[in-house]
Amino acid sequence: MISVIIPTLNGASRIPNLIASLRRQTVKNIEVIVIDSESEDGTARVASALCCAVYPITRRRFDHGGARNFGADHASGDILVFLTQDALPISPEFLARLTAPIDGHFTAAAYARQIPADGATPTEAFAGLYNYPEESSLRHISRVERRTLRTFFFSNAASAVSRACFEKVGRFPAPVATNEDMLLCARLLDAGYQIAYVAEAKVIHSHHFSLSALFRRYLRIGEVLSEHSETFRSERSSGEGLDFVRREIAHLHRIGRSELIPGALTEAAVKALGYHCGHALQRARSLMRAQHASQSTTRN
């Protein structure tokens, strides 16, 4: 059995299409579990009417790792599929393709290709092209020449993992504000498993962020990656951010949208600022905790 776990918040307008796409899958032995965070638009009621198992969680208790672990607590499947409420599988073969590489021995997890939604801006579309290429691939830590954050790229917008491997590495870390997917990927890779990227398994999924939302998003990313730096043990000076910007500028030139380059550079600057502020905040917190612990030891 495959258990599909979907965290939701005010997703009543999206859930019907998502559940309909899951009911059309060629894989029939599936259960759909919705973890709803006190939605105010009837999401839980809609999901229940569509024969999903719905489990409520308070917004105060919600975090991206813990909520998905909570869903796994209620799942019966040997394979756990994690979807976000705004990711829409494109074809009836989606689940079959996504889960095909997972054997629970060598390949533990897989993630899907994300296609930008209609109306996505050229910069949003480029992010999809950069992160989700047309070719599938397998990743194993022994074949990684340089351990960078890119090594652990993985997306829970549409992913699958062997239940046995998931449990063996200790599930998602919790609580965690974001990047629970990369943290799980790191745990699986360091345990010796392969990760599959399945380009043939596609979902429609993209985001448009304001500059303030983009800053907050990368602030959280910086905090989490700093807090879990021992897990990643990556070389931060890998130049991945600069590589993305260079390729994005070249892409905008190539498609004749050079007028968007100043905006793209502004977005890149906001991401970098948020990311580095997040790192600085987390380092400051760690230093304060260490000083407090030292003072407590001295007093005792």
C-alpha cells in the first residue's frame, strides 16, 4: 500500500482537484491522509467528503517535520508519499513512476519534477528548470565529488520514501521550520541509501513570492541550515547561488526578456540577505545558549 500524506491549511479550493488526480492513478491501493492545521475554509470537511482520512493539528503544534511525522503515525503504507496541497500530479502514472525506483534496500526515496503553473513569471519558470531538469538521476554519497547543499536537494512538494528506511534514519527532524526534506535526504544519504530524482513523475507546482515573503522564507532557511550544519557538513563556499544567478541572467537574455534582469538581481540580493541574516541569528542564539550554560555551570 502507498500512503499519501498531505498537510493542509485553507486548501479547500485545491483539495478536490488534487484528490481527483490521485483517484485517477494507475496505482489503486492507496490511502490519502490529510493533516489539517485548523483551516478556516472547510478544508477538513471537503477532504472528509472525498473519503480522505483527516487528522487535525493545531497551528501552534505545526512544524514541517512534526506534521509529516504525525501523518506517518497514521499511515499503513510501505511507501509514504508526501504532497503539498498546491502540487497537482499531471498524469495517472504519477504515483507509479515516482515510487518505481524505491526498493527499500538501495534506493530509499524519490522526488518528482515540478512544472511551473500557467501564468508563472519567467523567473519562477527558470527556478523550475534549474532545480528540476528533464533527465532523471540517482544520487549516492559515494559518487559526490564535493559535498555542498545541492547534494541534499530534495522536495516534499512531491516525494516518496520507503517506510522502513524512513523509520531507520529517525524520520523527519522535529520541530523544524523548513527544509525538513533536505534534512531527511541528508540522513538517508549518510545512511548509505540512494536518492532518485524522477523527471517522468511530474506535478504542477510553483510559487510567486513578494520581496518581503522571499526575505522571510530565506531567513528561515538560513536559520535551519545553520542550526543543522553538522547534519549537512557542506562546503558553504560552493558558489551555488552565484551559479543560479548567472544561469538565470543568461536564460532571460536567451528568451528575450532582458528587462526582467534588474528584478531578478533584486530577488537574488533579497534571498542572500535573508539567508545570511538567518545564519547570523542562529549563531547568536547558539552563542547565547552556550554562555548561559557556562554561567550556570560556574554558579553550580
